[in-house]
Amino acid sequence: MVLKNILRGYKKFQISKSPQMNLVWGFFLYILIGVLLLSIPLFHKTNISFIDNLFISTSAISTTGLVTISITDSYTILGQIIIMILIQLGGIGYMTLTTYYLLFTTRKITHWHKKIIGAEFTMPNTIKISDFLKSAILFTLIMEIIGAICFFIAFTSSGMETPKAIWYSIFHSVSTFCTAGFGLFNDSFMGYQDDTLINCIISILAISGSLGFILITDIWYRISGKSKKISFTSKIVIYGFIVLLFLGTLVTYFTEPLVHSTGKNALMKSFFQTMTAMTTVGFNTISISDLSLPILLLTVFLMYIGASPSGTAGGMKITTLTAMISVLKSRILGQKKITFLNRLIPFERLYVATSTFILYTSLIFLFTFLMSFTEQATFENILFEVASSLGTVGLSRGITGDLSAIGKVLIIILMFIGRVGVLTFGFALLAKGTTQGKEINFVKDDLAV
């Protein structure tokens, strides 16, 4: 009876809040449940502080992959299973499972569910929410099963024992597709830097997850005959991803001495380094702390951009970058309308992209500034950690475990904002209810820029 009253009260609380605030509270609740479970001593191999459990829970839900302690050395198999479940929940998104279940059982989605899904996933008008949910759930399930099978073949071929290979395959398949970057190897995948099969499995899973469920839904529409062409959003994502991946790989290959240090597979290492930053999967096959400054800055830029909206990757998104380039191009050419590839971009989308760009950049500056006071680390290492946290990437220069308590809290906040979305988080905190029945007359003035 008490539980029913609590659930009823929470339901009323949810309905009374905006979709953006619902997302913030929803992911916060996931993290809270995660840290409570991870704090149970039964799931520990060693003593783990509350702040570290909170850090791991937030990192898992946000699919970041930054860790202050070793997952393998600190948590039992049950603790690792909880972390994997948190990664899965964070990867597919808040309300996705429950809304899909509602659709599956009643064939209907409430207006409230639609608003929350619409706030979490930015979708073009050509895609239905019900089709999007079906594609997201089914594609996730299919890819993670295929990934686990492929990982199992690769791990057993490398000499890993069968029971260990089964668990490692399942865990890493979920972690990779959700671009979480959590691994059960303490050196990420540096031990497999020359293993072509492992590199291919991670790359395919990470790219599949990061390119987004919009693209998958578009492809399904095309195959099923519901549409004769894919959406403009999907085209931008594909073009942008290929261009950035190609250029990033090329620059890394020709300018980074570290990828040539072993004398073989330099191109594969260059590709993997670029891919892991763009998809925000967070695994690495080379030492991130040994990267040269130019490639370090390139990696920060790629983490900053990320991949596709409505996917498992973090970052500012390729579509946001495209919108910013379109604004710049139109301004330089003196065009009144803002276009890209001869397509007119709606102003409401430009407002969202501009706001995201400003907020995202401001947060990186602010938290780098704050951590410069709290941490005994170099500027580039702090900047890298901040960009990795907000982009939910998980790559690190090795300072995560040495962060101060305040530093850990700052990174936790960044990971949370990165998962919820900078604009969603800002709107949830700062937006006030609309004033109904009143028309505000603003004084028109000029501003020189």
C-alpha cells in the first residue's frame, strides 16, 4: 500500500513537470538506484567509497566509461552485471523500454510519453515515434547478440578460457554498441591493438550505435517501401561522419609517431583512434597519455563533435556542426536564407543548434577553469578530461583515478549533463512556465556585432 502511494505520487510529480525536467529526474533516479545497488558489499572485491560508486553509476548511465577504480579488480561478477544493466539503460535512453512495452501491449502511446521521447531524441518530422522505438529496440538487440558472438570467437581464438570469454563477450558487446567504453581489461584494448578481428568488431558495433536510430529507421523505411529516399538528417550524418572519419584517420596516420612505434598496422591504429573519439565509444588501442599535442587537440575536437543525434554517442553532434557551418557560409556569402546542400534549414533548428553550440562550449570552458583550481594536472590533461566527460567518451590521459573529491564531483556533473543533453539540462533548470493570457511588448533596439 505504501509502495503504491509512493508510485502514484511519483507519477503525479512526473506529469506536473516538463518533458525536459522528466528526463533530468529520470536519469537521476537511474543513477541513484545504480549507486545504491553498487554500494552493497556483496558486489565488492575490495572496499569502495561512496563517491567512487556514484562515479561508476553515473559513468555507466551516461555511457561515458571514465572510471576512478578498476571494474574487474573492484567488483564481483554480480557487480559487473549491474554495471552492464546500467549501461544498457543509459544507452537506449530513459522511457524507451517502458514506452516500447506500452506500445507492444496496448498498441498506443500516451501524449505524455510522446513528449518525453521527443525531448530526449531529436527526430525529423518524417519519422514516427512508434517506428523509431521499434527500430531502436530491435536493432540494439540484434547488434548486441551478433557482437557477443563475434567477440566470443575472437576471445577464444586468442586463448581466453570459454567461461571467461562468454562473460567478456556479452559485457563488451553491450558496452561497445552503447558506446560506453567500459572494459574488463585494465588497459582497455591495448593488448589487442594488432588484432584485426577485435578492431573490426569494436568499430562496426560502435559506428552502428553512434550513427543513431534515425538512420536505422530511415533505412527500414527505404527497405520496406514506406519511403523512396532517406531523410536529409540521415544524409548529413552519413556525409559528415565519413568526411570527419577519413580526415581524422589521415591526419593521425601522417602526423602521430605513436601509431608507427611498433612498425605495423599504423593505419588500423589511426582509424581506431579517430573512430573511438567520434563514436565516443572510449576504447583505445594506443596510450592516450602518450599522444602528441596536435593529435591530442584533434581528438578533443572529434570528442567535442561526436556523431549522430538520437544514437548512443555523445558530443555536440554532426548535425549541430553542420548547422553552424551553414550559418557561417550564409553570412560570408551574404545570403539571407541559411541553406546546406541546397536545402533550406528551418530557423527553429538553427536556434537549437546555436544554443547547443554556445552552451556546450561554455561548459567546457567553465569546468576546465574550475578544475584548474582543484586538480594538480596539466592544462591539456584537464581539458581532455572535461571534453571526454561532457562528450560521454571515456578516453582519459590517466588522471581520472587521481582526481580530488571535488574533481570527481565536477566530472560526475559533466557526465550527467552530457547524457541528458546540454540544452535539455539548461531548459529543465532555467525555463519557466509560459505566461498565459499576457502579451509581452518588448522594446525594439539595435545591437552592433
